[in-house]
Amino acid sequence: MSAGYAQDRRAQAPVTVRPFQVRGHFLTALALRMETDVTDQGFFDALDEHLQTTPQFFADAPVVLDLDRARGLSEAARLSDLVEALRQRDLKVFGVQNAGRIAPELLQRLALIAVSNGRDAPAPTEQSGRGRRKDRLLPPDNKVITGSVRSGQMVITERGDLTIIGSVGSGAEVIAGGNIHIYGTLRGRALAGVQGDTGARIFCQRLDAELVAIAGLYQTSETLGPAPGEGGVQIFLKDDRLQKEALG
């Protein structure tokens, strides 16, 4: 076999390229927790008022319906009407949780998925209990970022504190299972205690945020109000309400 023929064979050999990747992805979704299964005009009036007060918070945000306190809404006709009404208000409803068993055909027809959480998990076994205890003993995964977080960037630490030695720009998002420390100006979004830690806090040198949240309770720039003073600020939960205090 000549060298030229062997070279031609190599040139014609098919090249196998993987056409996709499967990767984990952290998704920040809003949970609309229904406190009642009465969805009358009064309910939608209150919802419309809230949407008008904080329009940028819901813009293009994925939404999950939490029916833990409104199981009656899991009935086919009522769920269909509710989802249609929410989507007419440009809410991007994609999932439902704590609704009991809903027929897969209904979920498919409404373009919904069933989103599981801790309360939907099966009864614990001895082995699974050992696994959870092991998870609780894991050290915190603290993260330190040197430099500012620019618009469009997202920084996440799911277990532990997040420290930004710089500012968080408008359109940026920082997320932590514990506290968030920002040695600069907070202009974007900061979500602390995302695993349910109500004792988490947000600290920043200057507050001009689009949104702050602790353990799922949030305020946007429209409702946050002015920062207390010109210096550093801490944000924390007290009596299920976000509080702001000047540092020092």
C-alpha cells in the first residue's frame, strides 16, 4: 500500500463528534404559593396589583405553582383555569408542586411538570437517614470572588457563604445557601439562605439593589425603599419580614 493511498484513507475516515452534552444546571424559579383555593375576582385583583408593583421581578422568570395549602386547585378544570389566567398575565408557569397525584395526561395538556420537593419524598429508611446525616456533616462550601460581578453573570454557592470583593452590577445575580458579603455596591440581585436558612444575612457597602431575598422572602427596588444611611447595610429576616439596618 502506498503512502499516498493510506493518507487518502485517513482523510476519508468518518469523525465521530458527540452532538450534545448533559450537564447539571442551577435554575432560580419563583414559587407562587396559593394560600387559598378560592380564585375569585378578589384574588386576581390582588395578584394584578402585586404584578404592577413589582413588574421587573416576574419578567421572564420561571414560575412553579405550590398547592400545598390549596389542594382543591389540583382538580382538572380548576387547575386549567388557573394556569390559563396566570399565563394571560405573562407568568411563565412551567411546574406544579405539593398537588398530590395529578394525571400525567393533564400535566402534558397544560405543558406542566410535577416538581418534587422534600415534602413529596418517600418515607425515610434507615439508610437514607444515614445519608442525610452525612450531608449535614459536610463542611460549608464557602466561596470568595475577587473582582466585581458584571451584568448577566451569576455566581452561586449552594452550601455556605459567598463573599464578593467588589461590586455586583445591575443585571447580575449572586446566590448563596448562607450569608452574602459584598465589599462594594449591590446593584443587581442577591439571594441568601436559598436552602431555607432564615438566619442568613446580606451585607454590602452600598445598597442600590434590583432585588434582595432571604429564604425565599424578597423585596425589589420598587418596595425596598431607601438605604438606611450612606454606608454599609445589612439585610435580615425578622418576624417573616425583610429588615434593613446600617452597619456600625
